[in-house]
Amino acid sequence: MLHLLPQLVLLWLATFVVADISITSPKLGQSFKAGDTVKISWEDDGKKPPLDDLKSIVVTLLSGTTATVLWQQGLKLKDGITPDSGSVSVTIPGTVGGNGYYTIQLYSLLSNGGYTIHYTNWFELSGLTGSTKALQEDPGMPPANQLSDMSEKAQGDLKASHTVPYGEQSGTIKYAPMQMQPGSTITAKSMSQRFPTSAYTPFQSFASPAKCTSTDTPGWSYSRGSATNMAPPAPYPSALGWYAASAKTRATPSPMPTVEHHDQANTQHKKRWFDTDEWLAPKTRSS
């Protein structure tokens, strides 16, 4: 019954705008109880890949420890759904987990071997008796959509998307340029502004959630050489004549020869404090 689905998928195969379907229900802020029937509806958003390229849809119920870290194992509610049907109804079992906020994942297979992943709005479930903990606060925005389109056209669009200035992008996923490595020397003599300033307009009231859900940065298309450090390991300090710091501050009494006086009653043993270095390495005196 449990279906293992990847939750952290690299977006390097994503197109400029994750498209194909747009989920229209459940609506934001809806709530359900254990045993209720939930209707998930979607429509073709008019962007690529088209809905006709989808082969089937798997419907999985998920929650998570945070809004971005979902269960690795969700409860598969239905499988083999026809994409052009536009909707599917599922029943929420009471043992799926604890009360809290859940989302439904639509995992769609593409005819070219790729896939798309979409999520419904978060909705609250109550009356559950399961032991798996669910989110206790509404995360707001659903998890980011994911798309792996294996067509040459899609991969070409991906490369082009990283060249569009960040501020001019309007999709749910934005694309940043490749991160380059700094050089070994600094040649600039003065600072200059690389990009124009953007307008600042403060909100006068609460705004709707941000449309951008994540940023995709491509991996390095180059490699940096490295070499193994062949220097031998240093020996332990004791092999270099190391001694405890306390030895440099410790005074050691040294017995002195008996000094005889006419008054034998005043015979005494005098003590002399050697220099520490002399104590550590006494010199040999000639007779």
C-alpha cells in the first residue's frame, strides 16, 4: 500500500515553467475528516508539456516534518488515473497518520519517459487515529512542482532559461546562472554596478503568497583539478623533545653538602634552587 516516491529531485531537467496541469481543488484553506471523500481536480494549463503527453497519474497522500521535508513513504490512494479525466475522488482512511495538515501528490508519467510531480494545496485532516506525526501548522504554499522532461526540446529550453535575467522571470521556479569559481588574482581597481536597481514599493496590506516556490541553479559544467598532499605527517611532539609546560615553572630542591661550623649545633643542610634548565639538563663539572 505504501509507495516510495522521491521528494528531493534535482531540477536540472526542468523546463522554464513547470507546466502540463494546474490543480484546481482542493481549495486553499479547506479541511476534511477521516473517512471523507476528497475530490482532486486539474486542468491543462496550456503550457508544455501538453496534457496529451501524460500517460497516467498516481495519487498519494503526504504530510511531513516540515513544509519542505515530506514523508518518504506516502499512502498511495489511487493508481493508473487517466490524465484527461480531469479529476479523481479519494477516501481518506483514519489510520493514515495523526491529525494535522496534508497534501496530495499527483505523480504523472510522460510518454517520453519523464515525469511530473504536482501537489495540491495543504488541507487540514481531523479525526485520524494513526501514529505518524503530521504538520501542525499550515505551511501556506504547496511544495514545489517538479518536472523531468526527457525530450530534446525540453532540455534545450532548460539551458536557455538560465540565461534569462532573474528579475524578468515570472514562473513558479526561477533559474539562476551557473556559479563560477573566483580567480587567483583580483584585477578590478574600482567597484561598478552590474545590474540596475529595482523598484521598492512597500505593501499597504497583506499580500498573497509568493508565486515563486524555488530557485534552480545548474551544476558546474567544468571540473577543478586537485592533487594529493604528499607531505609526511608530523611526528608526535614527544619525538621532538617536547616537555610539559609545567616543567619550566617547577622548582626542584637539590641537597647541598653539609657545612660544618665551630658550633656543631648550628650544622644545617642548606637548599639551593637550581635553574630549571640546569635541572633538566645538568652540566658536568670538571674536578
